[in-house]
Amino acid sequence: MLDVTTDGCEIVDGLVGGEVLRAVTRAVDAAAKETGWAMGTMGGRRAGVRDLFRAIPETAALARDEGVRGVVERVLGSGAFVVRAILFDKTPESNWAVPWHQDTTIAVRERVDVPGFGPWSVKSGIVHVQPPAEVLERMVTVRINIDPCGPENAPLLVLPGSHRDGILSEEGVRRWLSSGVEPVACTGGAGAAVLMRPLTLHASGRAEEPGRRRVVHLEWAAGELPGGLEWAKA
């Protein structure tokens, strides 16, 4: 069984359920019908929504859910807050693959040049920056399944333990991929979640049997940033 502290990732079956999951699903369905984001609001061939809580306010219920807050607070403490919220929506028409990588950028309110932070970028109007590794090491991501995800539907793949080596170079990624550590496929039903450190190497392929696979991706932190930088809190 994976553990987020030692392995950098953890699968939590049935984390969200009942009326919370049903209400979020209804809101996501309604927004998709109204906006037609399956055409790719994430850009390119990817479909989904950035700045999710503003785009679909009902999804913010996931950040208040007792089960979600419980697993986050176990890692970060009671002061944790969401700093980025994204919906990924894989469909037969938008069935992309993601190579092995770490999540090494954070969303901030505006650019403030602080030593150790950079390079900078802007995604969907939101400023992003790569912080020092110690900032990422104090964060945790919760990825909540809106739809069931089995082995045939391109589940998230993780390399346990890879979060312990900081921000990896391309050579460092190659070393991990040839280390003999077996990737773990994070499968689960609707309401299941993956708890993951941002620096854990992860990837996903194209679905063998493409179907709807919607995931709400919530990034959490528990401390403020230095030098006047501010989180772009969700």
C-alpha cells in the first residue's frame, strides 16, 4: 500500500461520495453543455478548465469536504488552503498522453522577482513560476475522480519515492525511469482520489478504450511565499 510520506503518493478509495460528488458532477455536466469545453479550453488537444472554482463555483465544495480536508490536514496541518484548481477532461475526442514529469510550477497573484524563483510563464491569464524545491516539498495535490478510471482508461502512473530527489534534471528523470522502480497505476472508482506530492514523477498514456475520465486536480499549501509573492489562491 502506498503512503504519501514515504512514496510521495497514496490512493484513497471512496474519498468523496454522496451528495457532494453528485452535486459536483451535475455542475460539471451543466458547464460542459453550456460552454462546450470539450473543444479544448485547456489549449491544444487537451480539454478541461483552469481556474476551476471561478469557472464552476460548485466544485469548491470539494475543498470544504471533510474527507478531503482530513487527508490534506494529515499531511499539511489545519492551516492548509487550495492554491490551484483544475479540471482535466479526457474524452474519446481529447485522448492525450502526458510524459513522465514533476509538477514544478505554482500559480501566483502577480510577478514579483524573488531570488530562487523562475522561470516565469502565464497560463490562461494566470502567472506561474517555478519555486525552489523546498516550496514544492511543502505542498500536496489531491486528484479526485469524477468518473471511474480503470486500467484501460489511461490512469495516472506514479513512480513511488521519486519525490525525495528534489527537482530532477532530464538526466535525473532518465535515471529514475531506469532504476527498476515499478510504476503504479492509480485506478479507482468515482470519488476515489490520489494524494500526491508535486515532485513525484507521474505520467499517463492514451486510453486504450477511450471514455469519459474527468479529474479535479487540487493543489494545497500551508505557508505563505517569501519576498512579497502571493499565492493565486483558488
